[in-house]
Amino acid sequence: MIKWAKEYSVHNKTIDEQHKALFDIAKKAYLIAENHASISEIKSVLSELFEYVKTHFKDEEAYMESIAYPDLEHHKKIHQEITSSLVTLVKNIKTVNEFKAQLNIITEKWLLEHILKEDMKYYKYEKQKQLQAKESSFEKDTSFTESTFEEIIPKYIIYVCGCLNEKHKIPHSVHLQILDGAKYNCKVCKKTIRIA
């Protein structure tokens, strides 16, 4: 029986919780089948799964609409196909073995494949949309001006030499020259100055 794993997350708390619940209901159905339950008990669990799937699909579609997911209509069609298949499954189950075979299809194809393939598409879309919004926000941010960087860059850098307790205030422009390999010596001790 397939279990929920964090790799299945679409990074939306409500939808992830619903996906977990779907796996739990599928597991419950599997355990009932393993314990030689009656067809009516199995159908009862399948009905529970069906009702939860309907609620989940409704919430998921509302979320996709809220993020303006461009492939929403296609995703809705997939949901309709799954719902229709579940209805047929619930109506036509005759034996426990038939149910076990169909349960694997439900968990592996409908739940897992749908989450990993289809639901990940809207997660990736939303992630890309958020990334573009951040980039756009940074480009529009007028708070970064030349004066902002002047405030960040210190005017002087403290250097030391061989003199005891002597510190030299070196202008930032000279500091950059030193970083590029220029050498400056203390006028008193004649040793090369170095950053403190």
C-alpha cells in the first residue's frame, strides 16, 4: 500500500492535508479488504472516499482559480474522469478480490499519478509566478539608489602597521587599490599596512 510522502507536497497546507486524508481513506479501504470485509463494508469505505474526493476536487479547483492557473479546465476534466470512474467502481464491485485490484488502480493511478503529474503542474506554476513577482518587485524597488550604496560603503577602513597601537584610517578608494595589489607603507615604521 502506497503511503503519503513529503515529495507529494504541493506546498499548500489545505491541499496537502486533503491529499494525506485521501491516502488514509485508501489505506482504510485496503485494511478492510485484507480483513475479509463484506462487499457492503467495502462499498461504504469507497463511498467515503468518493465524498472526500468530491470535496477535495472542489477545493483544489477553487485554489487553482485563485492563482489563475491557465490549465484549470483541463484539470477539471481529469477530476470529472476520476469522479466518474469512482462512481462506476462503487456500483460494479462484486467481490473482495475485484475490489483489491481496483484499489491499486485508485491509489497508484488516480491518487499518486494525479498528484505527482497533474497537481505538481499547478504547484510549479504558482512557484514560478511567485518568483517572477519577486523579481518584478525588486526591479520596481526604487529604494536602492546610489546614495543607498554610499550609506552602506564605509568612507574609511581601519588598517594597522608595525607601530604599537597605531591605526590608520584609509579612504575606501585606497582600500580598493590595496585589494587590487597596491602596497602602502607606514611613514613611521616603514612596514606595509594591512587591514585590521
